[in-house]
Amino acid sequence: MAKMEIRLAGSGGQGIILATVILAEAAIIAGKHTAQSQSYGPEARGGACKAEVIVSDTEIGFTKVQTPTFLMALTQKSLDKYSKNLPKDCLVLIDEGLSVPQNLDGYKVIKLPILSTAAEKVGRLMTANIVAVAAINGLLKLVDDESLKTAVFMHIPKGTEALNEKALNEGFKLIENGGNQ
């Protein structure tokens, strides 16, 4: 892995920012260089938001994502907003319930049941961000699974370890089983 410029998008309240914080923390644990940033509209909860993380084996000169190599979107609104002007080699991961906009024709788009996995298999929709970080790590091979698990446990409320470990495992399974590609 040279450098991955990762953009996650969804709606405020879905844990998108925490997901990038966890990916950045996992990269640090694994001895990689990283930078994380976020932005969201004045609506905060419910409005489109994005958060970004850069993970690199070498020093990072500019800390903002300029040329995303990966985009994940959990809502149609965020997908439509943040999928414009992506480089052609950008890998796009979307929740299976979303429609692929025409501007992504010719892109590699992977659909996975992130939200339904969190709601139905884990039992809590609020774990979708943890399901997502496991799936992202499985796709991109950013860090080893143990570094990711350590980072998750550093950023979750005490008493939710079992629930979040289940979410991680379900996210890993989405990639192991090939998902809905």
C-alpha cells in the first residue's frame, strides 16, 4: 500500500466521523502515517456529512484528501453529493439500498448490506459504522484485524464491547462472503 485517500459519507448521526477516527487510530497502531478530517453541514444530525482519512506507508505532506482512492456512502444524499468528480480508479462502496448515480458509470462500485447487517445481524443500527470499518479494512487491507479491533475498543463506550465485536465480525464476514458485488 502506498497511500490511500479515503472519503466516508453518510448522514450526521451515523458515526461517519468516528469511523474515520477509528481507521486513523488503527493505522497509527499498525505503524503507518495518517491524517483525518471531517466536515458536515449546519444540519449536523440528518444532514449529509463526510469525513476523510489518509493512510500511508510514508510521510503525508498535505493532510486533506485531494484525489480519493476510496469512497463509501451510506445514504443516497451523501452518495449523490460526494461522488462527483472522483478519479476513475476510485473504488466506491455503497450500502445495498442505494442507487448508483449515472456519474459513476464505469467505476468499480461494490454494494454491501451495511445498514441491514447492523440492524438485523448485530441487532443495532447504530453499529453500522463499525460494520463499515471492518468491511473497508477487508477491502483495502489497511491494517491487520487486531489493530482495527484495538482501535475500535479505544473509541466505543464501556459496556458495548461485545456488541461492537459482533459488528466487527459481521463486517469482516461481508467481505469474506464476497458481499453483493
